[in-house]
Amino acid sequence: MKKICLGTYVFSLLASTSTLAADVYVKDIKVEGLERVEAETVKSYVNIKSGQNTNDEQLNDALKNLYATGLFEDVAINVNNGTMFVKVSENPVISEVLFDGNEDVDDTMLESEIRLTPRSTYSRAKVQDDVRRILDVYKRSGRYATVVNPEIIRRDQNRVDLIFNINEGPLAVIDKINFIGNEHYSAKELQEVLMSKESRWYRIFSSAENYDAEKTNYDKELLRRFYLKKGYADFRVVSGIAELSPDKKSFTLTFVVDEGKKYTVRNVDIVSEIADVNAEDFNKFIEVEVDEKYNSDAIDKTVTALTDELGKRGYAFVEVVPDVSKNTATGDANVSFRIKEGSRFFVDRINIKGNTNTHDKVIRRELRINEGDAFNAAKIKDSRRNVENLDYFEKVEINTNPKDNNRADLDIEVKEKSTGYFNVGIGYSTVNGALVRTGVTENNFRGLGQRLGFDVAVSQKSQDFDVSFTEPYFLNRRLRAGVDLFHSRQDYQDESSYDSKITGGRLRTGWNYTDDLSQQLRYTLKQDEITSVGEYASKYIKDEKGKYTNSSIGTTFVYDKRDSAMFTRDGYFLSAGTDVAGLGGDEKYVKFDGKAYWYNTMADYYTLKLFVNAGMIEAYGDETVRLANRYFLGGYTMRGFEAGGIGARDKYTNDALGGNWMVYSGAEFGFPIGLDELGISAHVFTDVGMIGKPDNLNTDDIYYSDTPRVSVGFGFQWLSPMGQIDVDFGFPIVKEDYDETEVFRLNFGTRL
């Protein structure tokens, strides 16, 4: 067989026409070289009739027409003694179209993009066009260094096999993301806002580091939303440029931003343009707070709340429009919500496209508007935001398609993204020694929006196994429900001369009253076991050796006004919970816990954090509070003291025995040290804590004091690929002689 390589794309089209000195008479037309095409078809494209005169211009037009058909690879026209001879060489017919070397993109995808198919006519121009189409497919998947070389294999009967040889090349990743014009937020903070991420070794299972033009455009919108929420009402992205490296393997993204001025809201009102709507009746639905920073989210929530309430009162065709007047000199802003007549359109059908994995119902339940409802721009905007917040899609677009009879369809187009995560970490902790962590989480399990997670952590002093499942729409309501199964073993030999094993499960459900206020209910059934009690352990620990069943029910209220759960700069967090044990099992107690955190960031990213944690547990009936349920202070709580270093302690064995109540509070001041790019910052702190005595201990056998302990110190925080790592150096300045202290502590894991 004969192979002809077409990789150079340099073709020469051989064609000739006779040169006529003047018009000549064409008595007859003869076509030569045909195999499949009819002679009459060729004559129809020549557009010169027998019995007519012709000239050079007409012959050139005839030649162009024949080439334009794509049927011929060579054409020659000559006129001799009144006869016009048209000699053609037909393009072959394609027998097969094959792809070789494509691993990232399958044949089906490529076949859907190209135009040449089996039994179609081969032409070099069409091959070039299909090569460009294949390259476009690979660019969309992030491979910009792809090379496509077409070749043909000649068959009999003027047939060819067309093969596209593909060298896919590496994915073009994002090597660097730069920001120009950002004065109030660091590049590190802004990168957390973006969907695009810089290439890192630990993102091998994520597509976030792959360059995508559509994703970059969406990043501009994410930046805009971020700043508008923070008070910068004039913010704009001046430009977002992607520069491809010379080797076509990586991109540098540069966002030029204009932050503008930060505004504070000084006045909010409602203006009604509808005669029978009294604006004052709706003031209680305003979410925007006076003398607080401008917040676009609060404005959107107000628009939604007003629209919903007006709808409930029978005003289906209304529109709530926020007007913002700004004083750039003072930084003051006034917000006015205008209630006016809206378009009289109804939603006919809601069409969802692009969700190859996610079920339609997962998207539909996030919509604020349904089929048959009055058309409402505010509700459509909220619907898009809700679907985006699922974090299942790279792109969410909602377009309106007007129809007859005052109706319109809503077309929702989404682009799926990976929702599964795999993590692995190896490290060292002063608490547990060398450790290994691994876990798998799927946030859109079976495309139903369910969350399934499995985590394992093994260290020298502990082993933890946890499996969890969450259904976000239990019973088709906005009601979270889930189950946890867990097993852990902890070595407390250094602190209290025993080991602890806990095995059990938990059923939980939760819901939101508002975007900030939520509640969770839980039922926990577990078995606590005290094992490996040392020969010289405290008698109080020896008395508790064995297995105990704990059956408890609890609830927690959370009010979260932080600007970000991961990188908190401003706001506060409050939680209060209670647990009651005694619904069967061996233990009976009532437990109360509370937390309060407050954050404020000053210029140049200096953040002050104030916090207080408190808890109390009391047994009832004839029971006492067992060791596994008591509070311990020290280590992660109360830096500068060992784990369990504060509280009741056996005089003879020095074992820590915990307490029935505790208060732990303090202040932490964080500041940058020039390593923001690496996620490293520093802080100074002071911790204050006190703990109460267990209710079943003889004071003659223990050391105990409930006076406050105080420590000061400094430390560093690293947002590493394995999670948050804290290094702290603590120095007790108020303590008891029997307290156990430590200067250095290394912690893994996120804390408030």
C-alpha cells in the first residue's frame, strides 16, 4: 500500500487553461477522466454552453467553479478546433477515518467535531479544516502543544483511508497567577477566590490547575462578587490576560484590577411606584445594615425577600430595583429599593443541559423560580447563584428564550467538574508522633448531591477511622441528614497511664433558619473502653477500666457571621450546644458547650482574634462523670502546657484526671512575614484557662486548683498541602507547681 504524508500542508494545485487571443466559438464540450461524477454535472459547473463563444475570463471562472466543488484534485481546460476539453482528476472517496495516539480525547468526541466521514469526498482543504478542529478540541481540554499530522493510505477504486496521527502533548497548566492593583487583599487571598489555581504537585487529581479560557472569564466574575461583598462597589477587572509559554506547556494569568473605594452604607429606604403598595410595610425585610460596609450579597437578599413578600401578597408582576448612590469623597453610600411594575411574562419550561452526571432534580431544587411562575429577574439571578454554590459545575448559565403568548423558556446550561477529592499526608506532631492521613470524599455521590467520605489517620499514639454520609435534601426538603461511623484508639500513657478505644455511630440532621443561623440534632451511640491501665496508674483510673456504652442525644445552634470559614478576616462565630446521655447505656449526664470567636483585620492584613470556649458536664442519678467525658486543658487548648497538663492530678501517680467544667479564652494577633505566597504567617498570643474538679475525687488524694492559668507566646501557621499546620512556642506566666508545661507544640488540622 502507498502512504502519503500530508503533515506539511504545502500543496500545489495543478491547473491549466488555454490562452485565447480572442473570443472563440465552442462547438462541443468533452469531459475526460471521470469515474464517479456524471459529465452533465461537470458541464453544469463549467457554465459554458455548446454553440456559444467563450473567452479567457469565462474559462478561468469555469476552472474556479470546478475546484470549488471539492470533487476534483486537478482540473485542466483546453479549447482546440472548436472543442473544449475538460480533463479532471477526481478526489478519492474516504473509506475510513481513523485516529491514532489520542488518549485524552476519545474517538467519539473527535468524530463529532470533524466534517470528513466515511464515503465523503476527500480534499486537502477539508483535511486542513479538520486538523484545525481537532486542535481546537485539545485546546479546550488544556493541551496547547498538541500536534496533528494527517496521512492517507491509497486503496483500490480511488479510495483512501484517512488517519489523523495525534501527539497530544502535556496539559497546559497555570504556572503563575499575578494580580496588579490589589492593595487591600493579598494575592494569596484573591487566589482562593478563583476557580483557576496555580499548578502544585498536590493538585494531581484536580483540574483546577489546567488552563481554560471559560474558567478564566468566570474568575473575573468571582473577583467582582468578592469585592462587591467586601464594600468595594466600584470594583472592576480591568483585564485578565493569559500568556502561553514558548513551549506551550504552561500559562501565566495576570488580572489587572481597580479596587476603587470602600463604601459604608449610611441610609437605606424603599420607594414604591405602585399606588397600593405602602413602602413602610416592607422595611422589616431589609437585609442591608446602616453604618456597615456595603455588601452586594445583602442587597441581593433584600431584593429576593421583597420580591417574595410582594408575591405572597398577590403582586406577581413586580420588579425590585436597587439604586445605589455613592459619594467617592466620603466613602458613604445610600441604597434605595424601588418597587415597580415588571414584565408580564410567565415561565413556560425550564430546560437543563450539560449535566451528564448530576440529576436534574439536584439542580431544580436550587431554583427560586418554577415552571408556570411569573417571570422574575431577581429570582433567576438567585437561582443561578444557588446552583453555582453547589460547587458541582465549572460554568452555570441561565438564558431566557421568549415564546408567544407572554411566555418564555429558561435554558440552564451547566458544565460538570470533578467533585471527588483524594488526600494523603505524612507528617509529625508533638501530640501523636509520626502520622499518616488519607481520605476520599465525593461531594456529589451518584449525581444526587450526596456527600460520602472516608478518612483514616494513623500515628504512633492514635488510630482514627471515620466514614460519613450526608443527604442534603432529606425527604425532599431543605433538611440535611447524615450518618457517621467511627473508631478511634488513643494512647494516654504519658498523661494518664491508660489507652482509650471508642467505637460507635451517629445519626444527625440539620437545617438553616437563615443563611447565618443553623441548628443540628444528633443521636450518638458509642462504646468507650479504658484499656492497658498501668500497674502504677491512679486508683481512679483503675476503677474505670472496662467498657461502657454511651447513648446520647444533642443539639447545637450556630450563628456564623464570618467573612470566610477558611481565611477569616472579619466577623464573628457563636455556637451553643447541649448533650444528654441516659437513653439507655451506662452513662447519665447533661453537658453544655459554647464557643465565641471575633475577628477584625486592620491595614496590611494584621488580624486580631478574640475567643472564649466554655463547657460544663454534670451527672445525674447515681452516676458520676467518667474519665472519657471530662474536660482536659493543655496542648492545643492552653498553649504552653502539655496535653492534660492543667487540672486535677493524682498526688501519687501524677496522672491527669480532668475536670467537670472548663473555660478557655485568649487573644491572638496574626501578621504577615513576607511568605504569603507559601501560605505562611505568624502570630503572637495570650491564653487564659481554668478547669473544675471532677465530682467523685477525694481532695486528699489529688492536686487541684481552679485558679486561672495564663500563658503567652508566638507561633507560625502554614497552610500546607496536607492541611493547616501550627507551630507554637508557649511560656506559662501563671501556673501551679504541679502543672505539666511544654514550650514547643506542633499541631495538624484547622482550628477556629
